[in-house]
Amino acid sequence: MKKIAVFASGSGSNAENIANYFAATKYAEVTFIVANNPNAYVLERAKKLGIESMTVTKAEFMEADTIIEELRKRKIDFIVLAGFLLLVPQKFINAYPGRIVNIHPALLPKHGGKGMYGDRVHQAVVAAGDKESGITIHLIDGDYDKGTTFFQATCPVLPTDTPNDVATKVHALEYEHFPRVIEEILHTLD
């Protein structure tokens, strides 16, 4: 069975959705959750789900050795960034080449890059007058929101939509597609 670590910085609703999805399979499971914010609600979700978790400081994460050691100790096969706001250092990417996936709440390359996360993305979509938005699931590289795209799903953006309306549509796409696409990516690694 493949072991997945989920990295998150906030609420962790995607982390919980992914954990629940894989709990119903015999193929993989979420066994570790890492947060870079000691007050992130994802840590409470991990506790409720019975999943081991840890908090790392930005400095610890950027140095990478400690967290890589923790992941190897737990025999982690794959890493999912689900609302994780730190840029992953190259040392970390080298330790898990082709095995770190991210989700972005827009159709990359639009509305990506440093500082483009959460509501900021949805505000940018509305401000640009985009007629659609969606999600992009991609492998990571050393830049924000770059790397090989595996999957995109779209939703319409109506002229009357607020950023909150767009967020609701995008979250629905995340919950529907992210776990399934993770499983598809895992199968390509077999």
C-alpha cells in the first residue's frame, strides 16, 4: 500500500477529503500530515482522523533535511500539497522527484505565482473578467505554480459571480477530482 503525506497550511478540507477517499481503498493511504502553521485547523482534522501529524517552521522546511528524514522514516511514497503556501526547496524535490503534486485553484498559467493563493486567486479571476476558472493539478518544480500539468477541470464564471461564488465552484471541483487524480498519478509510478 502506498503511503501519502499531505502538506497543508490552513483548514485542511482537501487533506480530509483525500484521507477519506483513500481510507476506502486498499491502494494507498494518508499516513502523515505536515503543517507549517501551528494554528492550522488541518492539525485538528489529522487528530480526528487518527493520522500522525507534525508542524515545521519555515526555516526547518527550507533547510529540508529534518522533514525529508521524517518522511523517509515513515516510508512515505508520495507527497500532496493541499493548500501549502511555502515554496518547496530543490533539495526536497530531489529527494522525491516526480512524487510531489500540487493543486492550484485556477487554470494555470493564469492567476498563478508567488502570492496567488486562496481568495486572492478568485479575486483576480473576477477582476480579470474571466468567463471560466477551475483547478490545475500539477507536479511541482522549483517555481510557484509551474511543473507538468496532469489535470485541469473548469467551471463557468458568470458576470454576476463574486470571488466567493467562484471559490465555492472551485472547491467543488477540488473535492470531486483531486483524490481521483492523485490515485491516477500514483498508478503511473507503479
